[in-house]
Amino acid sequence: MPKENPTLYSVPKTTMWFAIVSLILLGSLIWTVYADYAREWKTWQRQFVRLKLEKARAELAQAEQGVDVKKLEELNRRHAEAQKSLAARRAEIRRLQKDLAKRDLELGKVRTRAQDLKQYEDSYKYYFEEYRLHRDPRAAEYEAKLGEVRAEAEKVKRELEGLEAAREIEARQADEYQAGEKELAIQIEELVKAKKTAAAKVKKLNPSLVTELLNAPMLDFIAPTLRIQQVVLEDLRDDYHFIQVQKVDRCTTCHLGIDQKGFEDAPQPFRTHPKPELFLSPSSPHPIEKVGCTVCHSGSGHAVSFTEAAHTPRNEEQMKEWQKKYRWRPMEKWDAKMLPLDHTEASCAKCHRNVVEVPQAERLNRGRRMAETYGCFGCHKIEGFENRWKVGPSLFNVQSKVKADWLTRWLADPKSFRASTRMPQIFHLSNASAPEEKKINDAAIEGIAAYLMKNSDAAELAEPPVPGDAGRGRKLVEETGCLGCHTVDGKGTSRFGPELSGLGSKTSAAWVFTWVKDPKHFSPDTRMPNLRLTDQEASDIAAYLVSLKNEAFEKTPPVRPEPAAVDWLVLENFKKTMRASEAEAELAKMSPEAKLQFVGKSSIAHQGCYACHDIKGFEEAKPIGTELSDHGRKDIHQLDFGLIHIEHTRHGWFFQKLKEPRIFDRGKVKAYYEKLRMPDFNFTDEEAGALVTFLLSLTREEIPLEMQRLLNLKEQAVESGRLLVSKFNCQGCHTLDGKTAEVRGFIEEAGNAPPVIDGEGAKVQQKWLHEFLRQPVTIRPWLTYRMPTFGFSDDHAKELVEYFSYLAGEDVSYRGLELPDVSLEKLGDGKMLFEKFQCVKCHKLDKASAMLGASFLAPDLVLSKARLQPDWVIEWLKDPQVLQEGTMMPTFFPDGSTPLPDVLGGDPQQQIEAIRDYLFRYAPDEDAPAETPPPAPVTPKS
Amino acid sequence: MKTMLALGVAFALIFTAGLPAADAATLAGKVAFEGTAPVAEKMAMDADPTCQMLHPDGAVADDVIVNSNGTLKNVFVYVKEGVTGTFPAPTDAVQFDQHGCQYTPKVFGIQVNQPLEIINSDNTLHNVHALPQNSKEFNLGMPIQGMKLKKTFTSPEVMVKIKCEVHPWMSAYAGVLEHPFYGVTNEEGAFEIKNLPPGNYVVETWHEKYGAQTQNVTIAGADEAKELAFSYKG
Amino acid sequence: MIEAVKQAINSFSSPVTIFSASLAMFALFVLFPRQITSPWCTVPILLLVLAFFAVGLTDEHFVKIVTAPDNVPIVAMIFIAGYFTWYAMRKACLNDARLERGEPTFEKTETDEKVLVFPYLIYIEFVVALVYAIGLVLWSILLKAPLEEPANPTVAPNPSKAPWYFLGLQEMLVYFDPWIAGVLFPTLIIIGLCAIPYIDRDPQPAGFYCYKQRRPMVIVFLFGYWILWILLILVGTFLRGPNWNFFGPFEVWDVHKVVPLVNVNLSDFIFIKGLGWGLPKQWFLREAPGILLCLLYFMVPTTVAAKTWLKKLVEKLGPVRYSVLMILLLSMLALPIKMYLRWAFNLKYIVAIPEFFFNI
């Protein structure tokens, strides 16, 4: 039998616990709501509002200061007076207004009557016309009605007009009384307008109870002031690996000032974006509604917290700071982490495809140029950069150029011969630094030298037929144009071609002579052009160049490998395909000579030398480098960090690799043939950084065509022209396409430098330009620098002609010249002007006038008919300095005046046209030579 | 301290400005030449028969002209530092003539925005190619005898080279300054800078071949006549 | 000093040692439950466990693993499962003591006292439910569900771990063929659990905690529950790292760690190492020793025990139930036996028939 009212435990106590627990539960639920609503981005937005409020307050203070207090007082006083006088007239004004009201009532009535009458008129007209058409007898009736109504309407209209006129007069009167006061009120308003708007702004921004309520939990679905800002981009997609998802960039939730002016000094994240005329503003080429943020900066656009947006710290220091401040951690699984700010330009290449240089992307362009110059494309396949030229000299004839002894020392350390060489260090690097490995490297070097000596063709070297003078040769090198691409003995700045110092320690005078007379003789693909040197000139140059020696290099001990090392290398190679015992048997059969050859061939195959140099036996060999076409998106887990402790980021790995390519072998045990092979280019931090930007730009990310910067046919032609210009270094000598000529840095007198060829497309005729590029002739006899013969194919010449023409905004047609008709009189005036201006003093016209002599031989004007475009000649004669800065041609029409006011009415335009027309119709004498040979350059006496 | 000095100078200027006659501190001097005068090269003018006719005895290079009294001609002397106040450009032009296929004067001074009147007195084509770094470059053709053209320099520069492309032996130098305190040594090797207000100045001399030299000078009061001596070694 | 302790624990840790130590502790628990469940023993043990965690929480790596939102419940499981096992055993021992003294059990005494459902059941339940709710709410605020970035098919997580309730089976995969560990054993587990009421129909020791009368069943159950289930889950959660390598509690999880695995099949042992004949071509011949061994393993102990010390049991259960019991029991024991064979002899498979994808 159960006890009566038994207690298991004390209920009041339990009730107390119940109360406590309930309160705790309530607290925890409130905490839940808070945790949900207290978002990081709201804090930032509130901070931004405070920032804006500060600015608004500052504006208000400024506006208040700007208000002219005295004037305001004055106006207020006058306004008060005006109001007083109005008050005095109050009764009258009231009467006027009553009258006006009555008038309006009358007007209303009359107007209504007029409108009604119109209705009747229209109706009667319809019936009348219908009846008339159908010959209905009622037509006459309606005609009469119509007439009546019309008359009535006319009367009413008169009445209406009268009433309106009267009303106008009365209204004007009323207004007059009030006009004075109204005007003053407007003036006062003007004065305080700025202040009022500023005050209104401050009021709006000031946090108040209303804004707090609107942002409160549960109520913030109505009209919150703190809300997520996003840009939805129809055309751009995020790669979620199994699906492409439309990009939604929510960066502006925290980066609130980024597309607004006025926040250039604000702290991050509110700072205005740099270069707003280029980015984000509606009139820029990258407006934020179309482009968003993440397509350039990467990162996770749909996230709204600092960490989840995949911000990348600039360096270790900043990372620690972020870890402390924001509890930052890297977003491991989000591939497209934000690019470090240094490398933002890498994203430009996603849309700006197929261009040689992306406009305004300095660092990316630098990286690209470096990749081209250092021959990265030779070893590493990169889509879009295939079929580039080999950056190293051809080794098809190397046995005639250098000795094996030189080759081995060069291979062991190229920089010991030439510090500025682009040839990287291949052997004796950090992963081959143990003593045995050194010996093996030496064996490989010796082998390569032996192979190259045996497997290259002996070239026919021509000995200089006349003795050369090194002094003259030096002058020639400095003045003929070699410095456009080369540096020699401290002169010149161009790093396009190899530095020519120390040539005497490398090769023979015969080689230099033969080469310089015709580079394509040895190497049909070389980029070095032919300077059309005479035998004497070539001999002088050869004599000079071989006089430059590198004593230190000559003293370095030769490379002598041990036979054991050679054997070891042969065996290692054999063991790849044979058993050890078989390998040894094979080895025993080989002579030392054969072993060396074998080691050489296998080393070349192993190191991939043929990526930069033409080598016999390796014409079809495949490059050894990794494909880099998608390296901008390379999976971080597929990059081997080895045992090196650096940040696990793509850019970190690339940078480290470029600075020291073999570093990831450190601490590892690896077989010889498994070791890393990339050579060391000795990049500075800056260079490596630019190259990293370039590498990060290589992605296969698909951007829809509508968003890409597509090139029309003309722009494509310009880009292929640009590629040729880059390949042959036109900008070494000529200022062209936005780049100043390299040589203008060290040629003092602008007139002595090769011409500026910006605008060449509008200057010369296309057929002439095409032929000139294929076979240059001397145009400017005083220039010591001569335009070399590049040996352009017809296709290349055409590409260049198109390039120049499109750059100048011309169409390409290769048509001949069509000269407009001109009167004989004008021609006669032209001839007279031509003689009066004494053009012949400088411009040799033909052999006869050469007798008149000029110390400077300006371009022969006989060329103009075939060479120049008539319109250009006009611009040139107006002011040559505009088209060619620093030119020696003076202007004869300064500031639109002319020294001959009696000819052709003193009109400079007419005079210039007359000269031009004369020039283009001038027929040379029969006995004048067809082509003027280039005269020896005359050095001017200062 | 500096303000006191400035005030003092200002005071001085105010007083001296009202007394033009009293404000006639003159800086004069000679530029001597030590050593043997270099032999002047002969210049061949046969390229242009007109020029050759004007110099039947042949012409010599004029970059170094040593006067008979052992002084150097065509040395540009000017006040380099210490000038205060603004000096509006004079409206009368500096005359620059091409005569006998040579420039006259060869070395001259001109103020910023002061007009330079260029005359061609010869019956042949000359061109005047000025190569300033700080102002706009110009290259004017002057084919007609007697024609005149006006140009100005907009920024100070010491020295601006002027040359002729048709006759490469012709060269002249212009010293463009913001103030009128300059002079050029004449056949006596003497120069004179007038109306210099009191103050501390740095005076520099410039020669085409022998370079520049400086000296400090202090003008204590108005009406002072200071003598400066410079010397170049050959 | 702490470092030295950690190092010691790391070097002590290996699958063998952990398993053997656990077996030893288990044996102590079931042999001397009265002593071990008394407060004198329990409290120090609890303090020792807490000390271990305290020491561990100073190590950042340990912290990362133990406080991962997925692993926190497993840590809690140690304490919760431990508590309930202790409670049951303690009550059982106390009941046994009572029964020895001739007193009624706890349940019996409690049954005589009846109280009203409301408030005594509902009220306290309600308050506890509220406490539970608080716990869940706070947990959800403090330990957020790991909603990670979108999956990347080229990046497989390493280690790739099953949910906790399958970690025991994943651990078994180290020692057994997937067919056995993933299909056969789980089936047997389920069947076995279902079969318990049909095998053990003894009504006597039912309805109250007791140990002495139910010793074999309790031991078998606790063995299966703690050693073969919870221990393996704990090993799988905390001690298995990348590539399913074993890592001590304070060892850094190095992805590149390589441990040689040189396990050999029984048929290789017998035919190559032992007899030196070379493997027979026919799979039946080749695996005959192994198959024989397995058959013997199931038949011999069953029959021998039936004749000797389990005679009474056979009588009680009848041959069918007895056989079923023995099969299930022996299957259960096969797991630790195989594990020890692996550790001692590097034995890979007792029966290896790759032609049918069937290995034991």
C-alpha cells in the first residue's frame, strides 16, 4: 500500500531549480539571437556610418564657416522689413486675392462651357460629314447646327480670353506686392543652402532610435539600414568544381567606400579604390555593376566575414596580426584565394587576351617580357605563348666559334665570363654541392662540350681581307647602331642582345668578321640583323671586339673530370634500361671518347639545353619543363614543398622556386636522375615578383566572350605587329608605340638619334614602307646609326606595314598615290617658294645641286614622291618639331606666320600646299643616279 | 633672425627704390686668362659659298677668345644666389643677329619672358635651333635676308645652347635669368653688373670651354662699386 | 617535464600496446569489479583521466584534435559511457552484496515505494529536459557545425574518416578484408544483438542489476561493447592520422610518414617459408591449410568445451542455441585473435582467395 503523499524529493527545492534553470535557458536563448544577429559586417557598417557622420559634421562646420554672417544678417533684416510692409498691406492683398478667387470661378465656368461646346462641335461635325457622304438629307440639318455651334464657340472663346487676360493682370499685381519678399527669401535660401544640406545629411546619418529599431532582430526584414550589399554578375561564374555558379560579390558589405569619392584617406576597409577613373566608377572601363570585385582580386565573394572571404595576408607579419585580431585562418578548400595586392594584375590577363602588353598593367607586362627574354617559353609549354623564338644562340656551328676549353668553363659558371648573361647556372647548384656530385657535374660538362664539338658543323670562316683597326672599330661600334641592342665595354644600356665584352677570350676575329658581315650565314633564324658593313668596317669591328678580353675568366682553371665520374654517369644512364651487369659490360666496350660523347648527349637530353639553343641531333626533342598553362590555378596540394617551411601558398612556392629552383630538393635523398633540373637564373626579388605575377596570370579560366576585351581585326593586326617589334627590338633605336628609344638615353643630340617612328603609318606610303623594311636604304645621310637589314619575309613586312598603318588610324591598301590636280600657276608659286626658302641648302635634290654644298645632307627630296604621304608633308612643314621632337628641320612658319607675305596672299596654308605640290611633281634629271648610295657620314664640327 | 634680415633688406629696398640715383651699386670686374691662349682652329666654310665670300681670309673657331690683355672674352657673369624680389621682364628685346655666318652676340643674357629678337643679316638660309631643357625647344628657319622673328624663354636656365644646322660651326649661348643682374666680358675682358641692391650674393662666371667659377660678394650699401676678379687657366 | 611525459606516452603508444593495455584494464574490471567501482578506486581513476586531458590541452596539436567540433562528442562519450558502465557495475556489485547478505535488491526495495507520477516524475524530468535544452543551445552557439567550403573533387581529405559509429569497422579494415570487416562482421553484430534474447532465456537474473549470476554474459557484452566497439572508435578518432597511420596522442600528424607494411599470407608462410614447395596453383589447395584452420577454430573449441566445462551450458541451452552462441562468440573473439596474429607474425590473411575477392 503506497504511503500517503510520499515525497521522493523536495518539490519546493525543485521549483527553485526550475526557476533558475528557466532563467538560464532564457538567457541562453537571448544569447542565441544575439549570436545570430551580431555579425562582423554590421560592426564594419556601423563604423562606416560613424566615418560618414564625421565627414558630414566636418562639412557642416565648413559650410557654417562659409556662410557670410554679415550678409545673412542684412538679408534677414531686409526680409523682416519686407514682411512688415506686406503685413501693412494685408487687407489690400486679401481683397486682391478674393477678387482673384472670384475671377477664377468665372473662368472655370466659362471654360467648362467652352469645352462642352467643343464636344457638340465635334459631334455635329461627325454627323454632318457622315450624312453628307451617304447623301442623307439630314446633312443639311447638321450643317446648320454645326454653323451655330461654331459661332457660339467663337463667342465663348473671346469671352474666355478676355477673362484670362484680366486675371493675368490682377495676378501680376498681387505678385508684385509679394515679389520683393519672395526674392529676399530666395536669396536667404541660397546663402544657407550648403549649410542646410550639410545639416540634413548629418541628421540623416546620426544614429537614432528609429535606425536602431529598424536594425533590431526580428524587425530587420522591413527596412534595415544595415544590410548586406552585393553585386550580382550575370556573366561571371565561380568554379565550384562540379558546377559553375553565378558570381555574387558581397565585398561592398564591408568595403563601403570603395566606389565613392572622398574616402581616399579613410582607413581600410573603407578606402576608395585607387585609380577610380579606371576601376569601378560607372564611366570607367570596369564599372562595378558589370565586373564586381572577385574576378580581379579572387577570393570568396559570397562570404560576408573577413576570414571566409579568403583575404590573403601580404606577409608573415600581417598574417600573425590577422590571426590575433580577426582569428584569421586560411580557407583551405577554397581554391581561388584572394591574390596578394602585389599580384592583382595577374587577373588582367583573363579578359585582356592575345595582347603583347596589357595596358596599364606594369608588373604583369614586366613579368611577361622577362619570361620572353629569359626563354621560359622554350622549356615550359604555355598556351598562347607557343612558337616563340629560341633565346639562345644556335649551336649548329659552335665548334667553329669557341674552343672546348672555353665551353666547359662557361658551362660551369656562365657569370664568371659575363656577369650580365641571361644564360642560367645549370650545374654546381645547391642540390649538387657534395664533392662527389661536383665531380659528376664536371663530367657532364665535359661530356656536353665534347658532344657539341663533335656534333656541330664546321662553318666556313672568312678571314678579314683587310687589316682592322681597333680604334676605328670602337668608334664604329658606338656609332653605327650596335648600341641599339648591345652593351660594349661600359657603353650602351640595352640588354636585348648579349653584352659584347670579353669576346676576345671567347672567339676569333674571323668568326666575328664573318658573323658581322652576314649573321644569317651561320644561323638562319637569328634575330641579329645585317648592318651592311663594308669589309673594312667589319674588319675594324672584329679587331675591336676581339681586343676586349676577360682576363679573369682566362685564368680560371679548366674543367677536368675524373674518368670514374664519367663512368658512373654512363652506368647510371644505362641502368635506366638495363640490368647492372649488362650496363657494366656495355661500359667496358666503350672507349673514353665514346663515353664522353654518350655522357654529353644524355646530359643535354637530361637538362633540355635544346629549349634555348639549336643543337644538332635535338631538332625534334621535346622540352623538359612542366606545362604552365594553368599554373595560376595550380592545386596547392600538387606543388611539392619538400622539407622547406614556407607558407603553403601558390605565390610563395613560385617565388621560392624562381629564387632558388633546386631548393625543394634540400634535405631529400634523391637519385641523380630524379633531382630537380631547373637552372638558376639569379633573379632579384623584384624580378621574381614580376614573374610570379605573370605565372599567376596563366589560367584556363573561362570568361564569357561578352566580358572579354575582344580585339577587332585591326587591333589583332596591331598586336602581331607588336610581337614583331618586341622580337626584333625596334624600340632599341626608335621611339615607337609609347616607348622611348633606348639609345636616346645616351645620344645627346636628339637630331643624331634614329627617328621617332610614331605616326609612321600616316607619314609614308605603304608600298614604300614594305620595300624599305625588306631592303632599307639611306634616307638621312647624316645619321651614323644605320637601319639594318632584318631580312623580313614578305609576310612579316606586311604585318609591320599593317601595324604602322593601323596605329596611325589609316587603312591598308598598298595603293599608289593619287595626286589631286593643281594649277600651273600654283606649281610655279611652289617652285618659287622652294627656291626662296633655299630648301636645297640642306636637302640635296640631285647630283648637280650637291655642288652647291651643304654641310648637312638632309633627306633627298627626290624620295618624297615615292615615299611620303602628301597630307603628312603639310603637317610637317607647318611645324616639324611637333612630329619629330628635336629634329634638325626648322619651321619656316612659326606660329602661323610666313616670312613671305606677298606670295599667295601671305597664306601659310596655301604656300605650304604649293611647295608640297611642286615637290610631288618634280621630275628628276635623266642623268641623276637612280638610287643615291649612302655617303660616308660627315661628322659635324662643333 | 631671418625675418630681421628680410625686414632689413626690405627696408633697404624700399629706401633705395625711392632713390634711383642712389641705388647704383655696381659690380664690375675682369676675367683673366692664365697660360697660353690655345690656337684657334680654322673653320672651313666652303660648304656655303655665301659664308665663304663673307670671310675671304678664312675664319677661325670662336669658342675660346683670349683678348690681347690676357683676359677671356665671352664669359657670362651673373648673380646666382641672393637676389630677392621680382623683376618684371623688360619689354625691349635682346638683339640676336646672324651676321657673316656667325652669331652676334655669341654669349648673352636675357630675362625670363623678355623677347629675343632674332635677325638674319645674311643672304643665306640660317636656322636658329635653341635647345633649352626648361623651356620649349624651337627651331626656326630664316631664309630671307633681313627677316626678324621674336621668341621668349619661359623658365630660367644657364646656359641655353643655340645652334645652326645649316652651318654647324655656328653656336651661341643664352643665359636665361629671372633678374637683370648679369653681364658678358667684352674685348677687354671686363664685365659690369649695374643697379645691384645691397645684400649677400653668390656670383658665378661661365665659359663655354672652361666651365664655371663662383665667388661670394657682399654689397653693404647703395652706391657701392665692388670689383671682382676671376681667372681661368688655359 | 611535461614534454618528457608526452614523449613517453607517444613512444609507449602503438596499436599493440593500446589494445593490450585496454584488455588488461578490462580484465581487472571484470575480475575485481567491487574494488574497482568503489569510490576509493574510481575517483583516482577519474582524476587520472582528467589529468591526462589537462596535460594534453597544453599541446596545441592535441587541442586541435580534441576540440574539433566533430570529436567533442566522442570525448564526451568516454565520460558518458564510462559513467553508465560504472553505475551499472556498482549497482550490480552492491546488489550482489545485498543478495549475499540475504537482503532484497535495490530494485525490490524501490518497487515497494511508489510515488505519484506528477510531480515526482514529470517535474524532475521537465527540469532535466530544460537543462538538456540549455546544454544543446550553448553547444550550438559555441561549437558551430563545420560548414566548410564547397567540395573539391581533386582534394580528398587525408585521413578520410567514416562517421564515428563506423569508425570501429574502419579500424577493423586494417586487419580484415573489406568483405569481412564491412559486411560479414556488421551483419553478425546485428544478428548477434537480435539473437541475444533468444539465446539467453534465463528469467532469473532479470530486472535488477546483478553480476555474480550473470558474469559470463556481462563479460561477453562488456568485452564486445568496450573493447571491440568503443576502444576501436577512440583509436579511430584520436590515434589514426593521415593514410590511416597510427599516431600517438601527442604526435604531429605528418602526411609524409611512411611505415613499412610487410604482411604475409598464411599460405605463403606454409608453402614458401615452411615447406619450400612454392604456392600451389589451385586456390583450394593453396588455401586448404587456412580453410582447415578456420573450420577447426570453430569446431574444436565448441565440441571440446561442450564435453568439458560448458557441459551445463549445453544442457541448459540445447545444442542449437549453444552452437549459435559459440559461433557468435568465436567470431567475436576472432577479431582480437587476428589482431594479435597480425602484430606477432605479420600475418596478412589466414585464407586468401583473391580470385573470388574473399579473404579472411
